[in-house]
Amino acid sequence: MKKILMVCEAFGGGVFTYVSQLCNDMIDTFDIYLAYSVRPQTPQNYKDFLDPRIHLVEVKHFGKKSLTNIYNDFKIIKELREIKRTVNPDIIHLHSSIAGGIGRLAFSGKRNTIIYTPHGYAHILMGGGKKSSLYKIMEKVLGKKKAITLTCCESENDVAKTMCKTTAYIETGVNLYELSNSLKGITTIKNEKFTVFTLGRICLQKQPSLFNKIAELVPEANFIWIGNGELECELTAPNIKITGWKPRNEALAIAKGADAFILCSFGEAIAMSLIENMYMKKLVLVSNTMGNKSVIHNGINGYVCNKAEDYAKQIKNAMVHFPNELPVRAYNDVIETYNTNIMKQKYIKFYSSL
């Protein structure tokens, strides 16, 4: 069996779901080691999500102001190199920006194949600014290192090609068995008005000001944001309801009762929430950006929008004549491409080819 060392500093949220699922799917074919750090977003029972055959190695210096504390970064590099010497992996797979940055500094790639998966390039998710520019410069510098950048979709791969020489992509997928079981027995929350919702942290990446403007342009519809965050103050339209974070079954009940799902972020890799709502046959409207535009094709399985007026126009049209064929096509795309069964086979083929 080939040994694969997964390195994941951002062990929470969507990255936690992705990496834990990937480790579980690969364990029958490869010898899997997971070097990780516990974050506030990491589930307390995170070990319950992982196959017991996975070798867990906690990186103690991760999470201590990585990339801003040079002294600590050297400690992380030393710790990662010691883990590499102990494990002696054939493949080292770095997940997300911090692990990808420090990992490419720590490992030369001479005796192992180094893979880096950004899970959404930070400089795009930030939407511009000095910090964003710094991350972009760092990506270009680190892109000269000996590593394969493996992205989550074609449009993210297009960005990767501007950062480094060797790239590939495998589409993100959701676990359809778990999702369908989660949806069983959930009572749909019904709405009197046409209801549009989104889900996630209310932060710059998700563009709450744009969501607010869309709501203002369609006052006859209800808008729901499942989640909270530092930019809640930007959601001022009277037809917006902020629910805060909800348990998964409650969030799914709200989703089942809604008519449309909006993802108007600055950028994504592929958002799990997008794929889940495609599976639930919701009308989806997304921003014309990295990640989203790989999954949603305008007028075929949803709508790709450039400005608030575009979203508003399609929502108003759907309130008069709902485009049922689009959600059906989106559902079929999940069955055919964006699920963990397909993702598993592609990963086995990819790792085996290295």
C-alpha cells in the first residue's frame, strides 16, 4: 500500500468534511496518516468521524498565528519534517492555504510527491485589498516549488495555472447516502411567500451587502440567512431574517421549505451547501466567480449572475413561472458528478498514477 500523509491545519467547517470523507474513502486502498490541528470549529468528537484505521498525528504548533509568527512557523516546519521522517510517506497532500504554504516550505518533493489543494484561493475569497495581494504574491512564489496543485473544479484549476506549473482537478462531491438519510423524516417548514435563502458565516467572502441589495430589489419575497457573523449589520432589508446557526436538521427543514438558494460569494472552491441544494432540487443562483461558474451553467441548471439586478430579475421571473427543468438538471449533475462515489474513484486513480 502507498502511504499518504494528509496535512490539514484548517480542520473545521467544509475542509473538515472534505478531508475526513477523503481519508475514510481512501483507507481501503492506501495507508492513510492525518497530520492535523484542533480548531474552535473542529467538532469535539472529531475522531468519531474518522475510520479507526487512519493514523492520527496532531501538529502541536499549528494554529499559533501561522504565517504571521516567523518563529512559530520554523517550529511548524521542524515538526512537519519530523512527522515526514517518521511516516516516510509516498505522497504528502496539503489541504488549504496555511498547510499549503508552510508544507511547501517544509517539504522538498525530492523523495515524495507533494500535492496542494487550496480549497479556494484565499486572495480570491477575500475579494481584494492589501492582504489579498500579499496572499497572491505568496501563492506565486510558492508555486515555483515542486508540487502538484490539485483543485476542486475546473475554474479553480484555471486560477491555479496562473500560480504554478503542474495542476489537476477533481470535483468536490457530497455523500449522497448521508444526505438522503438526513433529509428523511424532516418536516418541511412551509412559507406563505416565495422564499430565498443562503447559508454560511456572514463575512466579507459571502458578500452580505449584495444579498441585502437583492432583497431590497425583491421586497415581495422572503429572504433568510442561516448563520451569523461580523457583518450582520449589513443585512438591513426588512424582508431578511437572520436565523443564526442552526442544528443540521433545522437548517435542512428551512432549506426544504425554501424556493431558491443564493450563493453570491466572492469565490468558492465548490461549496458543499451549493451541491446539497442542487440535490434538494432548489433553484440556485450564484455569483459569476471561481467555483460557482464551474458547477452552475446559466439557464441550464441554475442562474449565474453578475450584479444584484440579475439575481432580482431571475427571482421575479421564477415567482411568475418557476423553471422546474433547471433544478432537475442540477439534481442530475449531482448524481452524475458531484458526489463522493465519483470523487472516490477519481482520487484512487489519481493517487495510484503518481
